[in-house]
Amino acid sequence: MKNTRLVSLLLAGCVLVACGGGATPATEVPAPTEPTAAQQAPVGEESADQEPTEAVQAPSEAVAADVWSAESYSDSLHLFDSYTVKFTSSVTTNGQKQDWVYTQSVQMEPEIIFATWEGTASAGMGTMAMITTEDKLFLLSGNPQTCMVLSSPDDNPSIFNPETIMDSFAYDLVAAGAGPDVAGRATDKYVYDNTLADGAKYYSEVLVDREEQYTLTWDVSGENKFTDKLEPFLWSYRLTEINAVPPLAIPAACLSLTDTTWPMPSDAQVTLQTADMFSLTSAQSVADVAKFYAEAMPAAGYRVADGGMTTADMALQVYTKAGKTVTVMLTASDGTTTVIITQN
């Protein structure tokens, strides 16, 4: 399992609009500069023009002890049986404030990631959730909640990905002594503090577990320079419930969808499934896939109904069963056949 598979779906975002959800708008992320030489220098290091004393350690040892790399914040997460991380973001751009809260609980065995997010852009839509397993991604949104199922979650780009924000803060912080205890754990504190020539300010503080060296908290705040004014931002990360997350499971509203199956070509790649729609892609031609469904649907108990049609690049088949009408739409594009099955 990846350390933090923080994924949602661009495709799902489009569907969420119809289901009562919506894609997250891009958030302006501050781009702080590297710390000054004085900030990078380990605590207690001698200046270049000062005579070294016998107590001075080798430079490599001092850097290793006195500098925390932002890129290492998630290095230990895969060692836990379970954990929860919470990201909060508040950014003001041109006087418009956007807030987001993203919480992700991870369970290693069986592999389940349960993430929820809500914010300014999704006001009125309630909390949206995504549940990731080894081979599927479930999206839960709307009121009442609607679930959709997608396969191969790693192949889908993110609508909202806290990791993209964290990457923009990938600079080193320097040691600042002992930090306060967090959940009974002793910590060490690391900080970054910088003011740019244009007045923009950036302050970052991290608390690292002294014994196990995993990141417990990380806060970044300051003011970004937009046009001629400074506007505030605040971002934070919290690691909690280490090896103590209550057992995670796929919600019943989503689990019921996994019981619904449709005939599929041998090379089918499922892309989306809801209560009323199922889509997949195949490398076979429209004609070959149409032939497959013309045989497989009757074999599954569906009766051919009026309304079907076939051309060189598309096919429409209509079936009925148990009082429901099922349509199978096939279209060709760039050597791939897309199949969308709907029922009502």
C-alpha cells in the first residue's frame, strides 16, 4: 500500500455534479523560498570565520541531527497497522477565503482507506467520502448519499489532493529544541521562518516523535503577496490514532453495488459503476463487442427489445428483464471501445 494514497477522481468529479457533488477548485498554494544561510545553519554551528573548537562535530552529523526534511513527513506511515491523518487548509485569495478539511483513516489489513472532505466550495453538499481498497475506489456524496464504484484508483488524477499542497512546502526546517508532549509522546521541534523582500511571510513548525521519528504535527502559516496586498493562509497536518483506528469497512450503500454484475468482454476495464449505470472499455472493435453483448445478454436472461441500431463506430442495444429496460451503448474512439450500460 502506498504511504498516503490520497486520491479522488477527475471522472468522478464530473459525475458528482449530477449526483450532488462537485470538483474542488484549485487552491492557490504559497511558494516559499529556500531558507537563508542563517536559517539553514544547524543550531550551535560555528560561523565560517570562527576558529573551530574540539566540541564541534563533523558537519554531516550536525546536519543529520539538526535539520528536518519536509519530504520525510510520511516515511514512517507504512510501518503502522492503522492511523488517521487530518489536513486543514485556509487560503484567502483576492479577498475570497476558502477552507478545507480532509481526514483520512488507513487500515493495512484488510487494506482500506476511508477519507472524507468538506469545505467552502462544497457548502450545502455535506461531507463527501472516498473509500479505497486494493482494486476499487468508492465515492459517496450527496444527500441522500449516492455511491459510485471505480476500479484502478491509482490510474485516476486527484480533484483534491493534500499531498500537492504539502509538496509546495518541501524545504528543510531547523531544530528548535524540545517540543511539547503530544498524546504522551516526547517531541522535538523544527521551524522555518522567513520574510521575503515583497513582505510575504512564511512560518512553519513541526513536532517529531523523539523516539520513533515520525511527524505528529506540521503547521504552515503566513501571508502571500497577491498584486499589492498581503493575504493570510493557514495549513496544518495532524497524525492521530496510531495503531488505534476502529475497524474500517466498505459502507453498505457502496457494498451493495459490488453484488451487481454485467456481462463483460474478456479484456474489459471497468471505469464506473453506480446503481443505474455501468461503464467499461475494451480494446476490441465495436463490432466484436456488440456481437459479444448480442449473445451474452440473452444468455443472462435479457430479452431483445426495439430501438437498437448499429453503425461503423457505434451500436445501441436495448433489452428488458423483470420490468426494467437496459440499454447497452457502444462507441469507438482512438482504438478503444467504450461501453455504457444503463437500466431504468
